[in-house]
Amino acid sequence: MGKILYKETQKFDQWWLWLIVLSLFIIPFLQFNWSEDLLDQLTTDKIIPSILPVVILVLFLTLKMTTVITDEKITVIYSPLVKKEFYWRDLDKAQVIDYGFIGGWGIRLWTSYGTVYNVRGSKGLHIKTASNQYVIGTQKEKELRSTIEHLLK
């Protein structure tokens, strides 16, 4: 692997998002009648809605997106879901853009920019290959732009 020229790690740390996730975690516990035996209340229709918020909470705690750029390739790891590598020799285009709001954050498929990997914001590295296009979101627009310009000279 070549020398790392750019590295960025992003996590979902928006306070309002955590408020939503934590409220989803609390709501299932409000359905129980705490004066009765809890084991008698644990039916399938209550267990599944109770487990789902826990799964969502664990997912949000572990989700992070890491972008690494070397003189050889661009790697995006949306842990624990996706790892994608783009070799410079296979790219038709690479530029930092403002892609606006594309319907949310996370992994967005079938947008006008192709597949978008982001955590927040609206700036990212737009790359095109012969058959696909992608956007990798960033919070370090200036540093990313400088790295890309240096590599494309």
C-alpha cells in the first residue's frame, strides 16, 4: 500500500440523531406492565419490537466511515457494512463537489450521483469509473480538495 496522503474518520455524532435513537430504545420498555411478571409478558409480538431498537442502537454505536487516499487508490470503509476500493488507474474523474441533500445520510443508492456514502453534510469526493459513479462524503473539504488536486497534477 502506498503512503497515506489523506485520512478521515467520521461517526454519527449529531445530538438530535442520538435523541431519536435513544427514544426508540426507551419506547418498547413503556409497553410493559411493570407490576406484572415480566416473563409472562414476553411474547413474540413484544420481543421483536423490543430487540429492534437495541439492534439499531448497537449499529449506530459501531457505524463509522473511514476514507483513506494513497497515491495508488481511494478506500472507503463504512464499518461494519461496506469496504470499497477505487484505484486511480480505473477512474475517469475525481473531484470534490457540493452534492446537496440527497434524502438522508448513510449509504444512498441510485442517486443522481450514483452511490453516496456519507455521515453528514453535503460535500464529498465525486468519482466516476467506466460503469459507475460514487460520492464519498467529507467534513474536511479543503484538505480533501488539496489532496485530490495534488494527485491529479
